[in-house]
Amino acid sequence: MMNYCGETGNGRNCAICDGSDLDVFLELPDVPAHCNVLWPARDEALRCSRGPIQLAFCETCGCITNLRFDPSRIEYSSNYENSLHFSSSFNRYAQSLACDLIERHELREKVILEIGCGKGEFLSLLCRLGNNRGIGFDSAYVDGRADTRAGKGVTFVKNIDWEACGDPCDLVCCRQVLEHVSNPVSFVRGIRATLSKRPEAMAFFEVPNGLFTFKKAGMWDIIYPHCFYYSAASLLKLFSLSGLRLTRLQEAFGGQYLCVEAALSSHQADADAEIGIGVPPLKDAIVNFQRNYQERVEEIRKALKPLRASKSAIVWGAGAKAVMFLNKFGDDQVCDYVVDINPHKQGKFIPGTGQEVVPSEFLKEYRPKVVIIMNPNYREEIELQVERLGLQPQFMVM
């Protein structure tokens, strides 16, 4: 993940359309500033940096923003660990996405630039499958985590100065980054300038689907580093203001993501009725979310009560969802351990609540009665791994 922070908007105005019609609908006073930075010691995890969330909805463009976001609390470094590529389910999705991009845009023996490439796995995949050359930018990149020999070779740059890259490229890729950028219009205009070096080039973005988050009561997806939550409507407005035209917009990964393609000049993408291109569907989802949020919290608290008494539960997945879930019920100490198959997370501790992250083999001796799954997209994969361990716990999906 890259650093690209600034002020979120002009005072209380929308940072995308500059509209002043912002309605605050959710306030979380004290949450971990980083959900994907785990700590080497429990006492350090308990002292992690924290910040407030105050979500507001723009009636004009459908943008949702955290009005209390402070970029000084955020620093992306090699300690930032959000790779999902240890999951077979996620790898199938990434493989399918890469193949689709390569086939539809004939990305073979081309140059691909990825902004916020993380540990570099997806860029290496694009290069290997299409024999492409890749250039990745991310301050959180770690040497040795990706295949730098894939395709025609991959170069990784451990900073955010992607706009200084002089190489014309055929694809600018930007996945799970835009929601972290607090000056999105300037950011996308920078991408437009990069595309202008080769006018037939295009850009690909992947962001969390804001409509899915609030329509499906995805309360654990609301995290401090996300300056914005995008819907189709707000993305259309953002790209229009930034000088790009959307050529494709669709839901992906079970509706949890929006995938967006844009170019310097093209016909406007047709609105997908299932996504809900306008502002009203999102507004309705937010009204229902606001009405049901506390009720849902109390339902979960009630369901967790017997588990706390018996110390018989464990959470699977030490990502952002788990961090927000555990911190919401931190006083109740839902569990003592969190399982994650990413070896770079194991042996570290959850920010704010201090649970230790352990490998799945830990469950052979611990033998939990309940496994709490934070993302339903991984349920089948997790259940299979637990079955292979010879366990038959109850599964609770958040």
C-alpha cells in the first residue's frame, strides 16, 4: 500500500464534487488507525495508534467519507501486511481477473504499471501470464515476496513517486488503493497524465463496493484507513471530474468489490441496474444500515456471551474485518487467539485487543467449539481446512 494522503475535502465539503450537502450517519469514536499492521508484542498491540470515524454521505454524488480522517495517523511501511494470496479462494479470483484483463485487452508483451502493488503478487501474475514487463510502486513492498523474473521482468520501487515514471505503459493497475487516497481527484488526474503518454492505454481500478458494504450491513469493513467508500455513482463523478471516461464497471468477488476500467476517451459505460448507478439506492442502504447497526451489534453480543464464558471460540482471519470485530467487542474478550494462514502474520498480535495470531495447526490441540469466520467468501475453504484437521466445530459467519 502506498502513501498518498492529503486533506479530505474543503472543510465539510465533499472531496469529490465539493458539495456541501453532507449527512453524518455513523460515528465510531476510537478504532485502530491501522488494521493491517500486526504487532510483535501484545503490549505494543494494546498501545496501537487509534482514531475516530465520522462517516458522512454526500447527497450530490453519493460519496461517503470519514470527516475525521487524519493522514498523520497513517504510515504504510514493510510492516503493513494485507496479502490475501495465501488463500486458494482468493488466488482463484486473482487468476481469473488477470486472465480476463489479458484476454480482453490483449496484454501480451506490454508494459504494466501498478500503483500500490502491495507485495507484488498480482503484478507478477499479470507479467507471467502475458509475458509482460511490470513496474510496481509501493512503500510496503518487501523483497523476495514476488517473482521479479516473471514475464519480461518486474521492477519494484519502494516509494510512491509513480508520476515520475518516464516509461509509457499499456495498463495502469490500481487495486484496493483508491479508498485510501484522501485527495482522489488529484490522484486520478495523475493517472490520466500517465495514460496520456500512450493514448491507447487504459486504467484498471478495484475498490470495495460501498453499496455492498452498507446494503449487506458490512460493519466490519468500516475501517479508519478508508477515507472513502465508493459506489458506482461516486466513481462516475470522480472519473468525470478527473478527465477519464469509464468504459467498464462491474461487481466482483461475490459483490464485495467494484472493478472499474477507464481510458482517455471512450463511450460512457452503460449503467448496470444490479449495481445501482444512481445515488438513491445507496442512500436507502445507508438509512437501513443506520437504523439496524446497533440492533445487529446487540444480536452479535448476545450470541457471543456463552462463548466468552467457556473460552471455546476462535476467530479465523487476522485481517481488517477481524480487527474491527474484536475491537468492537474488546471489553468482552471474544477469544484469545486468531487463526491466519499467512505465515507473515503468525506470532504477531491484533491491534487494540492483543490476541495472538496462530497457524491453523494450532487448532489440533486447542480444539475450539466455535470458529468465527469473518468473510463468507472464504467459508468453504476454511471449513475444508478445519475438516482436514480432524475437527468438527460449529461455524459462525459474520
